Amino acid sequence: MTQERPETAISLTLMAGAFIVIGGLIMASMAAWFFSGFDTFCPGTHMIANIFGSGIMLLMAIIGAVTGFLVILGAIRLISHPEEHRRWGLLIVVLSIIGLAGMGGFLIGTVLGVIGGTMALSWRPRDKPGY
């Protein structure tokens, strides 16, 4: 006998978390590129503005990657504890929106996370076994 859980919400949430993490990692690589040698490509830029801008990008990338990992953790918790679907669904929705700071997984991650979290929030277990 398999345990009943919100399968579609879990699938959408796992995809959302993966997109958000990938978006955060891409943003981190862009920040590293800006920090490492952007001044050679754009000789008129100031080094302090370059460091400040890449620092903000790196912070946004970290926020994106961490929220993506937490969205994936929310999906894993939905798998192991489907009776707490409201708690994890709300957390997934909030973290997906916060993940917009790190590109939101090209916006696809945020949209999938909000849909998956909303589905987890509204999920109801079946009343009768076997249906």
C-alpha cells in the first residue's frame, strides 16, 4: 500500500527548485565574471562601482540558490510528511517569490513554485481507500 501524497504538487515544486537553483548559480557565475575582468572589457568603468555591482549580484545569486534548495527541501518534506501539506505549501509559495531576487529560475521556477505550493495548500487526501 502506498502512502497518499500530492504527487503533482511535489513534481512541480521539485522542478521549480531546480530552476531557481540553476538561475542562482548562473547569476553567481555572472557576478564572478563581472568581478574578475569586466574592467578590461569596458575600460571606462570604475573599479568601486564594479565591485559594488558584482557584490550585489553575488548576494542576489546566493539568495536565489538558497531559496531554490529550500523549495526542494519543501518538496521532500511533502513526500515524507504529506499531512503537513499546508505548512510546506505556504513555505514553498513564499520561498518561490523570494527566489525572484536570484532570477527566480528564469521566472519559470517562480511560476512553477507558486503553482506547486498552491496545489499543496489545497490538496485533500481521498476519503475512501481504493479510489
